[in-house]
Amino acid sequence: KAGVTQTPRYLIKTRGQQVTLSCSPISGHRSVSWYQQTPGQGLQFLFEYFSETQRNKGNFPGRFSGRQFSNSRSEMNVSTLELGDSALYLCASSLGHRDANTGELFFGEGSRLTVL
Amino acid sequence: GDSVTQMEGPVTLSEEAFLTINCTYTATGYPSLFWYVQYPGEGLQLLLKATKADDKGSNKGFEATYRKETTSFHLEKGSVQVSDSAVYFCALFSGGYNKLIFGAGTRLAVHP
């Protein structure tokens, strides 16, 4: 069974540009969550999607957005990049449930974004 | 709000030594608790979990017991191996849609 796949694995952008990251969940998983990992702030929740609907959102500015497609694949976008956006962006999937979840997540290897 | 506090690392041990990584939490209600592990260059993997007080999670020789009275979920292993070198994250889930609250992580380095 294939795991969570994130692309690209590494990318370099300059300030002011935008970036789109992609995540393919484990087959059959309908919930996709995104987390930002930095040395200073640690792991922080960005948002969660289930059946193409954003159900939960962390405390990030509107420059961070995401979406989910009918096949459960998800993308996140960061516009007007800042130096502080340099981070490892982790996607996680779970079976998902319409009303609740267990918190048990399966993570991808991440997309490492460097902003120059 | 909810939070998780882990002991600062790095923790450096010799192979076959005993490991303890402390984790305490603050939360309303009774959250589910997790330990995740991140090996170099990889994403996080679930190591073990406990969903209610006095539950003991265990996996690969690691154990942690959900202590409600001390709001703790310390990770232990009786004999560490070099392959256990990684960063360990304690996390809680208090409901909602997969919003885990993570501790800062503790880096473990095991030397032969």
C-alpha cells in the first residue's frame, strides 16, 4: 500500500513569489491535513480537508490556502512568499470520518521550501 | 489553550541504555495522547498512542502510560539501539478535525 506522497520534495523560491505543494493521500483516506515544521515554531497545524471541504484551520495568514480534489488529493498554496515561510511542509492523511477523527495520522516525507 | 511540553534535547545515550523522554500536557477534558517519531530525512510516524487515563501504549519496545493525575505521558525504552536515533514528538488530540498539538520534539542520539 503506497504511503502519502508529497511533491516536490525540495524547492527554492524568492520573496514575493508563490508556491503550490501537492499531496496524494493513502488510497482510501479521505482526510488530508497540512502542517508546517520550522526549527523555531516546531510543528504547527495549517488546515484539514475532508470531502473537498476545509473543516479546520490553524492560525496562519490568508496567504496560506489549500484545496482538496474529488480524488482526495490536496494542494496547498502560499502566495507572496516571505523569508519566514521557509519550512518543511508536511501532509498527513487519515481515513477520516464525517463527524470526528481519532488523531492518528499518516505523514508524508514533506516538501522542503527555501525562500531566498 | 491546549499545549504539550517536552524535555529539551538532545538526549545522548550509549547503546542498551535506558531511555526516558518526559512529556506533560495541558488540555481541557481528556485528550488522546501520541508519540510520533521522525527519522532523518523522513516524515513523522506514529510510534504509540493512548486514548484514556491509565492506558499504556507500546510499540517496538517503547512504552508510555497516560497519567491523568500528573498530566503526563512519558516515553520509555529499556534498551535503546543506534537505530532509535531520531526526533521524538509528544502530541495531543482533543477533538475536532485532525488538529494535533505537538511538543517541540526531543532529539535522541544513540552511540555504539
